[in-house]
Amino acid sequence: MKYLLCLLSLFFSAPSLSQIPSLSPEQTVQQIYQHYTADATGVNFGDTSSTSLLSTWMKNAIILNNQLTLPGEIGWLDGDPICDCQDYETLVLENVSAIQVNETHASVTVRFRLFVDDTESRTQTLYMVAEDGRWLIDDIKSSQGSTWQAINGENQAKLSSLASLQRTQPQDFVRELFHRRSDYTWPWTWVVSAQYRDAVNDYYHSTFELGNILANLPRYFGQINRNDSWPWQWIITTWYHHVMNDSIATPVKSSQEIRNALQADALFIYDNPVFIGVPDDNIRRFDTTVPEAGGDQAKVHVRITLNDNSIKEQDLLLRRSAGEWEIMDFIRPEYGSLRRKIEEATLQKRR
């Protein structure tokens, strides 16, 4: 399998003769580390756009990792592999040495200090491939090991955990989700359908990318990586919301509206809808029945008894696609379809 992946990487990374990079691998890496000097703008390693510094192979691993990461959480990239750090001041590049294997592959070893007054240096190797006329980062190996292997390892562990949830009968699949509710290796966004997942992502992006405080925070706290999504609204006060009102396209005008907005964020993107947002340690009992089933579709009714003996209920609409059960929607007694409620809230935010 390892050799097959290498062959696939070579196939997808091979440039045409007309796309030979103008810079050498060594020059490219030196240019990358110039972004870590004083007064320079840092590099966003997680950028997967067409201007990214990453190869197709590395970008695909990061894209999948982002997809497998719950909204509001940070995936594997909680640091910067280029500097092997989470923080630096003025990076001092001490040495760069390159070995070009062929016209499309090279390894570049760098030694650097994160701070001018550091007494210890760090050494790591950037594995570069030529794609579309540029040398791009295919992997980085430091004292922590291979970046690509670490990201891919996390991806495969999550995919394996998701696969292990599947059962032949829909009610057994739902029960397995409840039995594994304290197992955080499976993201709930991947036991729902692609359509439901898209609805969640659309709401999330409308909340954190369209005309809200996040776009204005750099003025106060410096440049923020937009890929580092986190629920910043949850850690600031009502007073701060009001102070920032002038920076918001659609200002939040009252404390009640602020509370409503935070509750909606919790309901739509932060709470696991399978468990109706009930914490694991507050579930005393759960029961399932199947009022409707036929072929590759089913409705499973879930009744959750909390520790205080109160009851929460909902229907899960399931569909079997490519042999695997997925949840199409959650039907709640108080307002019906949760997916439709998310879509309506998203449209409201974008008006």
C-alpha cells in the first residue's frame, strides 16, 4: 500500500516539461522562511487554495482532515509544521541544504532558531515536489515525525471509527451511536447525510464569515487565521458584543438577541443532534423504536431519560446509501425538521 501511495503521488505530482519551476528547491524554501522574519506576514500552512504552498497529496490530507473535524473545533493542524511551533518571534534561518532527487522531487533540510536569543536550533526536512511550475511542500519531517503521516493517521483512525458504527438494522445503528456517545473518535457530522452536513456548514460559514465580528477582530488582536475556526462568541461578554456593534454588518442590539444567537449556534453546530444536545453523563437511559422501515429507509424514534427523569424525544430519518446508514434529518416535537430550521436560519442571516 505504501508503494502504491508513492506511485500515485508521483503520478499526480509530475509536471510537464513546460512547467519547470523558475526557482530551485533551495531558493523556494528560503523564500518560504522569509515569511517568518520580523515584520513579515506568516504562512498559513492549512491553506488549500490554488496559491497554497502544499502539494496535491498534502492538500488532500488536510482537506479530508478539515472535513472530519467538527465545526468550531481545530483539526490536526493546531500548530505550524513549517516552524515546528505555535509561536515565534523573529525566526533565524541558520542553514538550508537541498538534495534534488530528480526534476520533480527534492529534499531540503533547514536549521533555524525561533527567537533571536535562542541557544538551541531546530532541524527538519521539507520534501518538495514540482507541480504546475512551482516547488511545493509534499511533507515535512521533524523530531515529531512526518506531518503527512500524522494527518493521514488521524484521518484513517476517524474513518475506521465511523465504519465500526455501522450495523445491518437501522435501530441497531442508532443504538450503537448511543453506546459510543462518550467515544469522541467519530465526528457526528459524518453519520448524517451530505445534505445535512452541507446545511450545517452553510450555517456555520454564515455565522463566522459573513459580516460579523471575526472579520474585524484583526484590528484588535492582530491577524487571525480564518481556517482556525473557534467559537469566539462564547468567550466574550455581552458588553464586548455591544462595544463591537459598530463593526458588525447587522448589529446585535440586545442581550436577549445575543443569548438567542448563542443558543442557535449551540443547537445547530455545537451540540450533537443525535443526543439532542444532552451531555453524556446526564443520560440515564435511552430507548428506540422503529415506527417506519422499508428497504433502505427508516424512521427510528429515540426517547432519552435524563438523570432528573425528564424526557427528550425525537425521530431520526435514516437512509442506507452505498450499504451504510446515514441520518437524513432529526424531527423534533417542538419544531419539526432540524435541517429545515438550520436552512431557514442560514437564509435569515444572509439577508
